[in-house]
Amino acid sequence: MESPPELSQDSPREPILTLPRALTAYVLLIAVIHLRVLLPPELEYWTVEMFGFIPKRYDSTPLALTFPGGAGARIWTFVTYSLLHANLSHIGFNVLWLLPFGSALARRFGALRFFAFMAVTAVAGALAHLVTHEHATAPMIGASASVSGAMAAAIRFAFVQGSFLSFSRGDADAAARVPALSLLRAFRDPRVLGFLAVWFGVNIIFGVGSIAIGADGGSVAWQAHIGGFLAGLVLFSLFDPVPRAPADRFPVQDRG
């Protein structure tokens, strides 16, 4: 009688697009919060005013309007707006971009760093929106600023050989933990520059992503995207736990 074949001691290779737990939790949180649409219309819009980012809330003129939440909302809405979405397609668009970029970032950072990073880039997006829409009364909602920040951070290591956008890569965990490029070196990489040119071009021309809802009508908060993107690109190193390799040890990206 033949004995069964010996099992390999090697752990199975994890697919690149298997969602890490931190990203899964983030997406589920957004989905649960979106159940607010089941509330009566008046209460549903009250939640948008309470937790959406409204530049007019920070207006100190004598004719300043009063919004729900008081002084507390002037603080928490810098982050909470990013967890609200207009509809399922709005959520779907953001999740679509998070699948490759957010997955790699969540694996690299771990849960706490990932959530903190998404919050910081949300704040950066809100600040950019506030500067460019000083007296706007329409609440801005959507995770697009944070998604943009995740995309910017991921390109710091996305094109290094063995990473998740490389033609030669390991499993998902290994691909997420290759040494990152310094910011200066990233700006000398033609693939990074090409990505930046396309990303900025698309956002400036079309402004796809976050949606503002309210008396001012629906619009796209593309300035918030840029704020989140720049924050993610510049602040990546503050969150990155992976040691950076010396400049002369970076492998050349494969072309095949």
C-alpha cells in the first residue's frame, strides 16, 4: 500500500488581489455607514451635514450659518466626510482603485498605520478643499482624497522589481514589502513620472471621484484629490515600516 505524498512545508503563495484584513474592515465600515440612505430623507441629510465636510462651517463672518455638530463637527468632519458616499457607484469607484493600491499599502503598513494614513490623507484633502472653497455650503463627502493618497504612497514602491506592479514579483506579502524609492529617486523614475502625469491630467480635466451634495448642487472635489495625493506622496516615509535599501542596491525594473 502506497503512503500518501509528503505535504510541502512551504506556505501557499497569496494572490496579489486577496484583500488584507485592514482594507476589508475599511470597506465594510464604509458599506455599513452607507446604510444611512435607509433613513428618512430629512434625517439622512442631517447625517451628511453632521459628518460631511462643509467649508462654510469655518466661516467667522457675522452672517455665518449654523450647522449640526457645533464645535465638535469643526474637528471630526476633517475625517468623517471620507466615510460617507453619495451612492453605490461612488463607493464602487473608490473600492476599485483601492483593490491594487490599497491592498499593497495595507499589507505594507499594517492595520494601525494604514488607518492613520487614510485619516491623515483625508485631512489633507479637506484642507485643500477648504482653501479652494472657502465659503461653500455644500457638504463634501467621499473617500477619494484618501484613495488618492494611497495611490500616491503605493507608487513609491510599485515599480521596483518584485513589487505588485512589477512583471517579476513574489506573492502579495512579498510584493508589498520591497524597499521603497526615496522621493527624489521616485521623481527620476520615468514610470513614476508617467503615472503622475496621467493622474494629474485625469483629475484636473475630469475630476472623477468625490462628490459634493447640497444647495450648491453636485460637483467633483478634484482639489481634495490633489491634496490627498500630495500628502500621500510626501508623507509616505513617515508611515513606512520597511527599511529603505541603499540607492545603488535598488534592482532595475524588468522590461519584459
